[in-house]
Amino acid sequence: MSVPASSPSRPVLYRHFHRIAWLAVLLAAALIVFGAFVRLSNAGLSCPDWPTCYGKATWPTSAAQVQDHAALAIRPVVPERAWREQVHRMIAGLLGVLVFSLALLATRRRRHGWLHVLGAAAGVALAIPLYMRGQHGAASVLAAAAELALLAGVVRWSNVDLARVSTLTLAVIIFQALLGMWTVTWLLKPIVVMGHLLGGLTTFALLVWTAWRATGWWLYSADARRLRWLVGLGLLLLALQIALGGWTSANYAALACGTDFPTCAGSWWPPHDFREGFVLWRGIGVDYEGGILDNPARIAIQLTHRMMAVVVVLYVLALGLRLLRTPGLRGWGALLAVMVCVQAGLGIANVWYSLPLPLAVLHNAGAVLLLFLLVSLLARLRPPEP
């Protein structure tokens, strides 16, 4: 049973807060999918400097425009790829502005709340030009101080007016920007690439939760508490599978088994190297574009991703069937069951057809949709009110 926004449980917020939150949700989803397009089209290092692209706020349209820029020493300019990376950064910047606005609006009634958020944002803004001038130590200190200030607000404030979650989302997106910078400057280091993907999806999940809470449309069920535990476990399993998917992509292991499915390289259990495949830290300075692992290590990563996919599909299907038997939640159960089957089909099709770019991007979009469904249920489910 759905209850409209007039429910007394809805927090008292700025009247357009929920609209801004939903706009941020849409932008975050678009950013994740476009980021997958950038990564899968091998454009992740097309702008070697950060936050500019060969010194430009936009991107160079020809190599002649950046003949004397230091970034050329890292890699030559490819204009047809550079625009993808820089547009991705621009979308991320716009999302950051929306999240900053939500944090300001949510904390405006707290004592010095808006000054708290504004001060942290100012610290990050000052850190960027320092970083660009090569003063990396000072920039890092400012960014760390801003993060700590925001986390202090998260600990101190309650969530009755969504101040806590909005401030936490701002802290996450600032760290996400740092991960984006390290993705470029550390040459697609797999742990950073995977972290950047998880950071984007964490931002998306927090925004979805915030948007539903601000909208105030609840799903009442007598079994809400148990269902929330089941949904939370499904969310945890999905997060683990997404992390494995990010690790597979960052290590270029998606086609380690060739085009074989359900077998791998012509065998049910081919030669593999799990120890080498899951070394998280290999130092800085190595160019990871194209991957550096041998095939047994990549096969180990691909096998792990496949085995975890079976666990997630079975669990989410069971959860969907459980919701199908719950009055008022049958539509959500059907959506979950259909979406997890579609996502599994996209994963198999990516192997069979050698990872075509449209299918690979759709596979990432499928993960976003599954995350949206689970977070929405977690945010909306409540026991009946007296």
C-alpha cells in the first residue's frame, strides 16, 4: 500500500527539495552509464591532466591546439576520445552542485549548519587550484580537512530533516572526485577504478534514498521489518557483485574466457590464478590501460564474477517471489525478478558477442536499475502506522 506525500512521517523540508533530489538521481544515473561508456571505449586516459583536459576547460579539437602542453608527454591527444572524458567530468561537476545545494538546504535550520557545509565546500574549491599548481601536499590537507568537517556534521546531526544523509552524500561525492582524479593520474589503477565505480553507485543510492524520503511515498506492510532485512541482504550481495564487475572491467578480464559460456576457455575449470588475480595494490606508476595480468589471473577474476552472479540471481529471484506473495508489493516483486533475469542475460550476451560497446553499457545500466529497485524498497518499506 502506497501513502502519498501528505503522510505525517514526511520530514519538513524546503518545498522543492524532493524535486532537486530526483533531478540529482537522474543525473547520477546518467553519469554512471556515461562513465561506463567512457571506460569501455578506452577513453579513460584521454585527458591526462585533471581537472582540465590538456590545459583546457573543455577539450582540444585538434592536436595543433596543445602542441606545448606538458600532458603530451604522458600521451598524445586524441580529440574524438578526449571529449568523452571531459564531458563526463562536466556532468560530475553539475551533479556536485546539486548535491551541494541539497546539503545546504537540509542543514539550513541547524545552528551554523549552512556555514559548516559552505566552509567545507570552500576548502575543496581552494584545494583544486593548489593541486593544479603542483602544491599537492597543501591541496590534500585542505581536501582532507573538508571531508573531516563534513563527517563531523554527519555524526553530530540527526536525519529528521535529512541533514545527515545530505551531508554524507556531499562527503562521498567529494571523495568520488578525488577518485576520479586518481583514476587519471594513477593511470587506471584497478583498485581506484573499482572504487570510482562503487563511489558513483554509492552516491546514486544515497540520492535515491534521500529522494524517496523527501517525497514521502511509503509502502506499508505488516512484514516490513523482515522484508527490510531481506532487501538489505540483497543490496549487500548486489554491491559485492558490482565490485567484482568493476574489478573485472578494471583488469580487462571480461573476455578472459573467450566467448565460452557457461564453460570458460573450453573447460568448466580452466587453469586459473586467484592469488594473482586479486592483488589489490601493485604500486604507482604502472600504466594499467589494457591490463597487466596474465590470462590465468584474469580467468580467476572472471570465474569469481560468474559464480557470484549465480548467487545474486538466485537470491534476488527468491526475494522477488517473496514480494509477489505480499499484498501491495507484487509489482515490485515482478520488477525485481524480470530485471535480474535481464541483467543476467546481458552479462551472458556480452560474453557470447565479445563485449560489444552497446551491450556492455546496457549491462552497467542494468546494475543501476537493480540498485534503484532495492534502495527504493529499503527507503519506502514501513510497518503500518497506528
